[in-house]
Amino acid sequence: MSVPYLNMKTSTTPPLASNRLRIVVLGYVVRGPMGGMVTSNLQYLMGLRQLGHDVYFVEDSDDYESCYNPVTQTLDADPTYGLEFATDTFERIGMGDRWAYYDAHTSRWRGPSADRIVSVCADADLVLNLCGVNPLRPWLEQAPARVFIDEDPTFTQIKHLTRPGARYLVDQHTKHFSFAENIGQSDCSIPDDGIYWQPTRQPIVLDDWPVVPGPSDGRFTTIMSWSSYPAQQYKGRRYGTKCDAFAAYADLPRKTKASLEMAVAAVPLDVARHLSASGWCLTDPTPVSHRPWTYREYIQASKAEFSIAKHGYAVSRSGWFSERSACYLASGRPVVVQDTGFTRWLPTGEGVIAFNTPEEAVAGIEEIERRYALHCRAARAIAEEYFDARKILRRLLEEALNAAAFATQGSRVT
């Protein structure tokens, strides 16, 4: 049984931080109005408010047609659906009056903070650009700390190395963090784009992901897109997406008695038929991801997660760990997930089972089946130790503000 989605306005009053900051978070909600896509953004917003900071959300249409409508499955410049989605979502988390959307196509601000957001940005201590999906307009450029969060490691760095002009946005930031926790290590082969990346990971507001009893007769599930974009090539090496990694695991249901389900988008019809014939239960991700709370309910109704990673994350040994898998863990759901090198920093064997081959995947699923209650307890314990938003965000802010202070002192000296 799931619990109501946390409304921080009524159930959690943020304490006043002794060093309260005004933080503008740039994200992807209006343009990507799907629960699975926006949940990671919301964890930053709620986590920073939980620490007592003055937080606003800002989104920019950018200068191309970027608004997705999941009902019509179209991409255009019309933000109507996304604005309605954002209004509902931000009201639910107690930020109903603290967000704005800049529509560059009409040069117009939308949302409840539209009339004051430029002055809010002018007073910001820190701008946090999640996944670098928003441009830095003039009203953001003067913030003393401007932080870029790379949530798509390997592909981000290849883009900077192969696309003229791609570096411009990232160079506007004062600090750069990446979900590639192994970046810079000798066994990590992410191409060097000349940027100093510091590791970080997805914060999870644990109160927002309470443990509910796991269904011992439930399914191993995951939520994914078959192919987000084409595979990338760099210096003769190929870095693919999930569809490139899945072939070796297509027949997995035939090798285990466990029930395996995917809420999968963009899968070709012939592939879907093959997967179904192999025993996979395929479901439409649109209702699953209709809202952040339906996304959470799907995870909580699952027995555990089984998931592969993007091929590029694994072959580069990036150390990336899925924000979705972190939500499973916080809900007390064990995960059987493909190793991207995260075993270097995250304990495995209980709660988290890593695999590199189909045989290891089957063994991991069977281990969860044998000792389910133990793995559920371990999953939550790992979330508390390694993904607690309070720990992750405090560290991120400290490092970002130290960098900003150093840059300011340097400019004064010169």
C-alpha cells in the first residue's frame, strides 16, 4: 500500500538555516512533464528547502521547440500541458508560488513568480543547473556560484569534445559536478574534455520515499527508455544506450522463475514482440509516469528492481548509479543492477546486487528471492547512508560556495 505524496507545505516546515542561501534551481519540468523525469529535480528542491534555504525553480524553453506532451506524444513550442503539470506538481510539494518558466519564443515569463523572478535571480547566491538543460540568460550570469550538474556522464564529455560550441554553456559555470563517481580514476575511460569534474550523486529526500512492505510475490520492475539518442563514437570507441546493452539479457526471464517487468518507452514493435515472447512483461510507461506520485506508487508496488545501464556508462566504468535505483532503495526495495564501476564506492551483496553478465544477473535475482526481507532492510540502510539529500546537498553547497569564494578573491587580487 502506498502513502500520499509528501506535501512539504503542510507536513514539513523547513528549519531556518543559519547561513540561509537564495538558491535558483534550473531544471526540466515544464518541458518534460513525466513523473519519472521530474522526480530527480524535485528531490533537489525539497532537499534544499529541508536544509532551510530560500529556493526557487526556474525553467527556460531555450531557443528551440522543446516542450513534450505525453498525451499527444508531440514535441513543439507550446508549454500549455507542461505548465498545468508544473502547477499541480509544485503545489503538491509546497512550492506553488516559487517557480517561473521563461518562454523564449514569446519573450514572456509564465508561472506564479513571473513578475518578480528576474529580481529573485539578481539576488541569488547560487544557481544550480541540473543536467545543464537550461541556458544561462543575462539575469543568471551574475550569481557568484553557478553549478553545473552532469547527470549523463560519458555522453556529456563526448558532446563537449565533438560538437562546436557545446562548451560555451558549461564554461559559464563556476563549478562542475558529475554523476560519474569514478571520473579521473585510472580505470575510468570517460574522455577528458578538459573540465574539472567533481563526483556527486542523486540526493533523495528520505521522508518523501518512506518504506512500505514489499510484495514478496511481486515483480522485478524498472522504468526506462529503449533508446534516448543514437550511440556515440569517440576515437574509435562506441558508447551506446540501453538498447545496445540489452541484447545479452533479452532471454533472462527464461532463466529464472522470477517475474520481470519493464515500463519501457520507444521500443520498436519487433523488439517488443521478441521481448514478450521471451517472457518479459512490457507495460506502457505513460500512466506509470503520469505524475511523480504515480511513479513512486509503481516503484513501491514492485518487489525489487532489475535494470541494465546505458552501454556507455558501463564500458567507461563511470561509477554512475541511477537516480531511479536510489528511489527503489529508499523505498526498501532491493536492486539488481548492471555494474558501471559503482562497486568501487557503494557496498554490494545485500540490498544492491551488481552484475556484469547474464549469469551474474540470474544469480542476483535468485539471491533476492531467497533472502527478500534481509535485502529490503539493507536497501533502505544503503539509501540512508549514501543517498540522504541532507548529506549530499550540504557537501555540494560547501564545495560550490568555496569555489565561488576563491574565484571572487582571485578577481579582487587582480
